[in-house]
Amino acid sequence: MSFLKGSKLYSILHLKCPFCHEGDFFLSHPYDLSQVGDLYTACPVCHRKYEKEPGFYYGAMFVSYAIGIAFSLLCFGITWWFAPHLSIWGFMGVVVGLTILAAPYLYALSKIMWANMFFSYQGAGKGTPS
Ligand SMILES: [Zn+2]
């Protein structure tokens, strides 16, 4: 997957700094529920800030909503494919259950996708703290 380095997809899939693709974006793993979605204020490698303004990541709610819906539809489609005779409550249970299990990861994805909408790759060189 290193051929993707320099693209936004690399930063999103590896949960890395959108500027340098080297430093971690989140304080911990998405399933470390005590720190779910908590991110560094600046990249530990290039020291560029991850927040443009206070409340910057509220916009990630829109991304979270979109990928939550997309994930639910994907779960529904896969369930429909493998178990088409399941009752409506069976479908609901599978879709809701998988979406709840994926929620911490989807939350982390929404934040890094939001950051990648506004920040772009600038190489691994040291940025100036701003
Ligand atoms: Zn960085």
C-alpha cells in the first residue's frame, strides 16, 4: 500500500497525518474506547497543526453520517446476498449490530476524512509550527 503514499487515501487508510503521512493522527487505536476519536493537536513528526479553528471537527459529523449510512447499506446488501430469507428483524439485528461494532472506526474515519478535505500532503519535511 506504500504506492498510495502522497494520496489522501494513504492518510485515511493508515490514520496518519494528512500533511506528512508519517505521524499518527489519533492518540490511540479507534477501539481504545477511553480515547476514541481523540487526536493530537499537532503532528508528532512534522508538527503541523491538525485543527484550523476551534470546533473544526464538528463538520466531521456530516462525513460520519454519510459513511454510517453507506456502511449500513453495505451490511444490508451483504446480508441480503448471503441470507435473503432472513426476517426483517434479522436484517435489523445484523445491520444495527455491525454498525454499532464499527462505530468507533467509522468515527475515526470521519475525522481523518474531514481533515483530508482541508489539508493536503506537503511531504515529510519539518513544517513550521503555526
Ligand atoms: Zn505530519
